[in-house]
Amino acid sequence: MKNNKIFYGKQHINITDKDFVNKALYSDLISSGDYVKNFEKKISLMCKSKYSLVCNSGTSALYLAFYSIGLKKNDVVLMPSINFISSYSMCKNFGAKIYLTDVDETGQISQKNILNCIKKFNIKKIKCIVSMHLGGSPRNIININKLKKKYKFFLIEDACHAFGAKYIYKSKVFSVGSCKNSDICTFSFHPIKSITTGEGGALTTNNKLIYEKSKLLRSHGIVKNNKKHWEYDIDNLGFNFRLSDINCALGLSQLKTLKKFIRKRNLIAKYYHKYLSNMFPYVQTNEKYDKLSSHHLFIIRINFNSFGKKCDKDIFLNFMKKYQIYPQYHYIPIYKFRFYQKEVERLSIIKNSERYYKTAVSLPIYFDLNIKEIIKVIEFIKKFINMYKKNV
């Protein structure tokens, strides 16, 4: 029976995926086997990075990234206030001193946001800056990288939304994950991402030491004796962040259709952009259509101030829900969560973050979304505007 609910994201699993997974179940090794090695190799080839390491979640990938750069207590880390909580939570586990910056109009951290934060708190030394490619477009990575020479920080790309995305610099196309303009890139393979492994994540880098430290931590800190398979030593503390061959089999199969997945997301985004642009000033899309984005999300900004005091984002989401359409927040600013509010003293200027939070909504976008459902989403946005705009 078909589910008529239109969610903001959903995985696509086909018969080939199922066959790949089924075949993996018959392997001699279903953990730390050939499917894992092959998946990592394919990721490096696709991203054009020297090294890649898969793990059991995008959150684990972030933890490995922070560990591999030697993050320790009271080290200074800057990251955007608009983000999922993973980067903040993992960073906090190391006892780092985290500063939440404001964002630009796209919801991403920019060079200007970083400089404003440095000036406000008179920051002299920065260990790490975390960028986040919100929605799938790496908009500011080049300009942030330009600050590295002066402040000598590590740059980590939280690219959980951007697997398969690209960007252009000086007429050259770069793959997200190539780490040509950063030290580490982390990905998520959660069900609603570009591809899925069920749950899973990955880290890419061109730094051998970062790769080796991450690989050691991923599997209990165990160092094996190649000559005596029964002997091993513990070099450091570690975790079990491994991703099974069963998960990697699904990932390998999904990689084969990644371009197809992104092409469909791009078509949906292009359609939204074309028809929602006509609803300005009530609805605002990105200033231009980004064909190199992975389009994990399609985010619009709704000018609720145009509708009077009794209209806000919650009213809009409830209105859409009534018609079985489920847009989403991306994201509630980190400083608004009760657990993290004690960190507010290290909160930078948040003017754009507040405005973004109050106006940004993620619309449904996924491979199986059909034209009839896309039109339905657009029509009910239009209906909402006609109901709530002034003088109607």
C-alpha cells in the first residue's frame, strides 16, 4: 500500500542493492573484509583523495577527525551555529573551547564570520575550524582556506550533506572530499543522504599521519603483528567505529547510481527554483541555481514578517503537515538547545543565524519524489501564501 506522506528525505533501495548485500552475506569475512577495502578505494577514486576511511557514522568520522589532529582540552575551535549537533558534541568530548560563529545568508560559515568572531573574543590561536556544506553546496571553503596561512589552523569540512558535490575555483573543478583546500573531509551515509549504507560515514584526507591515526582509533587502537597473526598490541585508546562488509556492500552498489541520484535531485531543485522564484518576496530561494551541488536539501526562506504577527514557521509546518507534506528545520541553532546554553558566553554575533532559523525551511527532495508530488508541494506553499499574506 502506497504511503501518501511526502517527507523531506527518503532512501532509494533497488534490486541491485539487495543482490549486493545478499552476496556479501556469503563472504568469508563480513567485517574488515574486501567489501570495506573496495568501498574505501572507490571513495578515494571518486573524491580524488589519497586516503579514505569508512566508519559506522558521520558522527564517528568527526570524532576521528578531531582525534587525528591532536585536539585536546582548551584548544580553540570555531564552527557555525547553524549545524547538526554532531560536530559540537564530538568536539566537546575533547574538552575543546568552542566558539559558535554567525553564518552568511546561505546558512554557512564564511571568512567574514570567522574574522568577526576572532575580533570579538580577541582570539590569538586557533586549533581548528569546522565548515559545514549546508544542503550540499560548499560555498565558502576557498576563502576560509585562505585564512589558514595567517592563523595556521586545521580545516575540517563537515560534508555530511555534500557527498558527490563539486565546486569551481580558478576555472578548475574540485570534488568535495579531495581535501585540496582542507585537511580532512567527513561524510555521512545515513539513509537520506546522497547514498546510504544504512548507517555509516567516511573520512578523506591527503595526510598519511591523519589517516593512520584515524585507522588505529577506529579499531580499538590495535596494532597487529603481520608475521604472527595471533599477536597484537595496543598502541593507544580506541573505539569500535568499524563499518561492516554488509553495509559497505550496500555502499558499493549505491555508488554505481550516485550520479543518477544527484542528477534527479538537481532536476527537482531546478524545478523548485523555477516556480518558487515567482513567489518573491514571500519566498526566497538561493540567488542562483547551483548545478554542482549534491542537493541533499532544498532550502527556502519564507518572509513570515510579510504575513503579520500571527504567522511563523511553526504555523507553516503545521499547515503543510495537514496535507501530508513534511518539510523540516535545518537547523535549530546549537546555542538554543538547553544542554548547550552554558556555552553562550562564547557565542559570536548571531544576527544572521537568528534570521536564518526563523525563515529557513527544507522542502522534500529525494530520488523517488515524482512530478505530481513536487507540484503538490509548490501548490500548497502558494496556498499558504494566499491565505496569510496581508490585504488578502
